[in-house]
Amino acid sequence: MIAEVERELLPSKLCEFAFETSGKFNQFYEQCPVLKTPDPELRASRLALCSLTASVLRLCLRLLGLQTLERL
């Protein structure tokens, strides 16, 4: 995505990507319990997905020149 944004000089694509990613993550978070999942392996997998998604969104926002909060 970053290479495409750079090649086409369209930062709006990065905005769209961040918006879509956050929306899909929100759907996941609403439908799939993370901390209350009884299976430890599934919980670890979901926590890893949460962490990776947060990293991707932080990177997108940083590239767009926006600061992020650590917690809401």
C-alpha cells in the first residue's frame, strides 16, 4: 500500500486504507471476544491480531503526519 501511495502520489489512498482497516477491525472486535476467550491459543492469536492492527494503523497515521494516542 505504501509503495502504491508513493508511486501514484495519492495520500488519500492511505487514508482510505486506514479507515477500512479500522472498520474491519471494529467488526472483528465486536464479533470475537478477545480477552474473554477461554481457549488460550485463540486468545493469544486474537491479541496478536489486535497488536498488529494497532501497529499498522499507527504507521499509517504517522505517515500522514498525525499523532496517535496510546489509549482512549
